[in-house]
Amino acid sequence: MAVFNGGADPSRLEGKFSAMAVCWILGLGSLVSWNSMLTIGDYYYNLFPILGNAILLQLVPRYHPSRVLTLVYQPFALGTMAILAYNEAKIDTRKRNIAGYILFCASTFSLIVLDLATSGQGGIGPFIGICAIVGAFGVADAHVQGGMVGDLSFMCPDFIQSFLAGLAASGALTSALRLMAKAAFDKSEGGERKGAMLFLGISTFLEFICIILYAFFFPKLPIVKHYRTKAALEGSKTVSADLAAVGIQTQQSQEVDDAKQQERLSNKQLFFQNIDYAAELFLIYVLTLSIFPGFLFENTGKHQLGTWYPLVLIAMYNLLDFISRYIPLVKCLRLSRKGLLVGVLARFLFIPAFYFTAKYGNQGWMIMLTSFLGVTNGYLTVCVLTDAPKGYKGPEQNALGNLLVLCLLGGIFAGVALDWLWLIGKQSF
């Protein structure tokens, strides 16, 4: 078994661009299944309707698929993430991430099986089945997103930026494929169902690719070995399985003579030192999820684009969210720590803007507003998650990454709950 001391210069190690590419694909796999669910929302709205005549509404539940499925997803993600964040120092990151990707793969395939088993029929039974699978998505998300952000927090900042760009790319990719699928199958019999099955099949395949890349390719890259060994020498126990998988044994006891070097800040200390970053992530996603996707599907009215309208809105949000995650790579375009807080708080002007645009504006204004929502979401997310870990040791950066993802998921959960407020006073509630 080889011994690696972690002393090499990262700039001279091979594999940086390969690692960035793998991080991008792993980010894609972290949300592609869930984004596929959101993007085929029009299929689920036809399968599980929210509107009908007065007699029918007394017999058939109002499902509100995009809102209900998102609300089901979040408690599982948040609860699991809270447990994992509390115990992050004791959890094997390798097993955690692989388990998450396997669960994503199995759950996505289960959606295909459920649809085939029910012959694409609606009803309360299939809806409960979909909700159960969505709960599994939430558990998988907590494993993967928290595990990957924590793992990449003690590596090169470009890695975490690539991972976050991959997260957004999953939305852009699924939206583009959904628009093409709708154009191809729109007028054919069962076209929406064919498009939905195509989406879920592609997502299942991508999740399988992520399992292979993370388990066998990513750990072998020299630059990844360097950062993980460095973290191990600083006292991290979460990387031991990843290092063992590539035949590396660290000489922690010989390299670290001073016990103080092994000390790390507690989760509580890390949280309070970075409470502004934690609050910013929470507020970013409270605002975003109070509008996306429920409001965009149900509260924007009918326009010339017809059934294409919500799909175009979702696509524009996802595309601009993806593009904006590369803006922080230009250093002069990054905000300061105080500037980030001002930017996050300013986003709450979106609430009256969306309300009055939905009530009085045309589809062009709504598309522009949705695009700007995506730009600010992606840009601010990358700025916070790449700035916060700087200046800490490996174990602390891993812990902080998990804490920040917990705050992010808490914001999503709160936003999803607040999204229902848009329905107050409406007959379809």
C-alpha cells in the first residue's frame, strides 16, 4: 500500500480539468432526476388534475402535483440532512455519496416501473406511489448534495463551482429535452407520456454513470488524492475509505506531532462564524422556491404560448440559473461579503414584481422576470458556497459545507411551504 504525505503543490498535480469535468457530471446527476420530475409537470397535471366541473371536484381530489410533490420531497431531504450534518465527522463520505447516487438511480427507475404498472392512469393510488418515490429522492439528495459539497469544500474552489454548475445544468438539460420532446410528441397519441418516459430513462442512465465515475474514476485523479490526503493529515476521518480505495495510507501520526493541529472548531462555532452565509443561503432558496415551480405552473395565467408557456418559463429559469453560475469565475464580478447580504435581501422585491406581472403584465415581462430570478439564484449560490470555506482546515471545511447545505435545504422547505400562500382566495385551492 502506497504512502502519500500530501505535500505536493496542487498546481503541479495532474487531473484538475478532468476533476472539474467529473464534478460537473456529478452535479448533473445530483438533481437530474428531480428536475425531470419538475419538467414533466405538465404530464402530471393531466394525470392528476386540479380543475374540473363542480361535481367532479367533489369526487376527485385537487392534487396540485408540482406543489405537493415538492412539499413531500423537502421534509425527507431536510430531516436526513440534519442527521447527516450532525454526524458528518463520523460518516464515511464515500459510502454516503455512492449510496445517494444508487438511491437516485433506483428511485428514478421505480417511476418508470410504476407508470408501466398502472398503464399511465391517474388516481389516488398512483399519486401516493409517486409521493413515496419522491420521498426517496429527498433522502438521496441529502446524501449526495451534502456529501459532495462537504467533500469538495476542502478541495480547489473550481471543483465546487463545477459541481454547482452541474446542478443547474441538470435543469437546463431537462428543460431543453422537454421542449424537444413536446415538439416531437405533442400531436401524437400518448405523446406526453412518451416524453415523460424518455426523460426518466435518460435520468436513470445518468445516475448510473455518476455511480461509476464517483466510485472508480474520481478518487484516482492525482489532484483529488492530494486534497483528500491533506484533509486526512489535518484530522479528517471522512476521507479514509476514499484513500484506501486507491491504495493510500496516510502517515497522520508521524506528520502531525502537535495535538493542537488536530483540533477543529465545533459545528456550533462554525455556524456562528458563518451565520451570515447560512442566512443568505436560507433566504436565497426561501424566495426562489416560493415562486419556482408552483407559481410558474399555476399562477401565471394563460397567454399566446398556451401549453408551452409554463415550459418556457421553467426553461428560461433553468438556462439563466446555469449560465450565471459561471459569472463568479470572473473575480472582478464577485460581490464582497456585505455585498452578498445586500443582494440576497434585494431579491425579495421579486415577490411584488411577480404578483403584479402575473396580474397585469404580458408573457414577455414574465419571461424576463423569471430569467432574472434564475440569474440571481445561481450567481449568489456559487458566491456563498465558494467563499465560506476559505481559511479553514479540511475537517472544518467539510463540516461547514454540510451545515450550509442544511441551511439551503431549510430554505427550500420554507419556500415550498410559503408557495401555497399564492393560492389563498383561489377556487382551485
